[in-house]
Amino acid sequence: QVQLVESGGGLVQPGGSLRLSCSASGSILVASLMGWYRQAPRKQRELVARITNEGSSNYADSVKGRFTISRDNARKTVYLQMNNLKPEDTAVYYCNLAQQIYNYWGQGTQVTVSS
């Protein structure tokens, strides 16, 4: 059984930075995809960024150039460095692990960008 635990959310002013972390427990396969999604109030959950075991990544257009996803396979941890945050980045951020036919989710961490 895989469990994901996120940390690092909080309140930040526009232009500020936050770093989210997601630690996985259980069996993580080589061919796995880890990523971050977010859901703002009254909106659908959307992909923010994801990364393969080899380090290949892709991003939503809205965060390109501002967010960076990285992964430490030895620690079973994925990170999301968020710079130049904007009010529209406010959402609950969820960690995701996809491997084989399974999709696992963390409990979510709130990110609020406000002055």
C-alpha cells in the first residue's frame, strides 16, 4: 500500500516562494510518474507538473518558468519549488503517484497567495 504525505503549504504574499514536499511510503516502482495537481474553489483539479523516475518533466503553461518539480528517488520524495507566486495560484495542492494501473493521492496542502 502506497501512502503520500505532503508538506510545505501556507500563506505567502504575491511574488513570494514556497516549496512543497511529498514523501511516499510503500513500494515505488521504477516506471512511476509523480506529480502535483491543484484544485481551486469551484474549479476542477488540474495538473501542475509531473516527473518520471528518470527526471523528465512537464508543466502546465500557467506555471512554466515559475515552478520547478524535482524528485529524489532514494528518499521517495517529490518537490515543487514555486517562485513568483500569484493570487491565481491559490489552491489545495495534491501529490500524485501513478504506477501500473494505480493512482495514489495525498491529502492535500493549502497554498494561499494574498497580500
